[in-house]
Amino acid sequence: MRRDPGLQPERTRLAWRRTLLAVTVILVLELRLAFTGRRVDALLAGLAVVTWLGVLLVDWRRATGAGPRRPERWSIPLTALAAAGLAALGVVHVLRGLR
């Protein structure tokens, strides 16, 4: 008897696409802040670009459905770490803006 996965694979691909979209939006906002002329903002934007590239390389195959059925052991923790790092970057910007 074959297992019918239903819509679960499609939901998983859509979740990975939403993750990539969210990280891309954060990158665009970070790049916008980089043009304020401060070196710190440019450095933070560089870190955001590196983080975005890492997430893109890790998650692209999962988001398009071209990857393996099961994610690599390190793809989910790496994506979670990148999301936490970008959240921390947002906190840094908020705290700097409150001064």
C-alpha cells in the first residue's frame, strides 16, 4: 500500500519559500539602512548579506522541491540560527534608534 502524502509536501515547500521571503525582506531593509553613511550600518548590512546567502544556499532546494525528501541534518538548525541572528540585528537597530 502506497502512502498518500496529500498536500503536506506542498505546505512544506511554501513554508520554506516564506522563510526565504522573510529573510530577503530583512536583507532589503538592512541594505536600506546601510546607505545612511555609518560604517557600523555598512558592516551590519554585510553580515546580513552573508546570512542571506547562507540561508539561500541551504534552503533553496527545499523551497523549490528539488531537494531531498528529508532535509539535511544541519539545514533546519542553520536556518533557525540565521533567523535568530537577524532578529538580534533588528534589536540592535531598535536600540540604536532609541538613543
